[in-house]
Amino acid sequence: MSSTEVPFVVSWAVLACVVLALASCKALLFVRASREEFPPHLFNMSKGQATRIGVAIHLEEVIEKWGKILTLVTVGYGLALVGVWLYQDWTRSGF
């Protein structure tokens, strides 16, 4: 790997770490939500509890959306890097 390729590989690694961090956050939200005590009927909960549930659901949706987007970007960027690397290797070998 030449020194011109290092920034691209590092930026891909940073994207991959962000995707893993988002997955960890979503897992923590799931664990926290499974420990919450929800009333059997939605109409019997207090206003504060309804607000907390609404905020948690919104946060989970935002994390899910950005996780999907960044996963696609990371995979596409990684495939592009591999394609460029293979092309450079192919042109250097003289096939």
C-alpha cells in the first residue's frame, strides 16, 4: 500500500467505526427498553412516561435511519477502494 492510499483506508475505517458505534447505541437502547416497565394499556400511562417512550422511539428511528445510510456508504466506499486497488495492481502487472 502506498502512502497515497492510506488516507482513503483510514477514512473507510472511521466510517466503519461510526457504523459500529451506531449499532452499539441501538443495542443499548434495545436493552434499556426491554428493562422498562410499560403499562398493559397505552391509555393508562402518565404523560411523563408517554413522553419518554416517544423520545426513545424517535431516537431509535434516527439511529436506524443513519445506520442504514452509513452502512451503504461504507460498503460502497470499501468496494470502490478495492476496485481501485485491483485496477492499479492489474495495470502495474502488465496484463
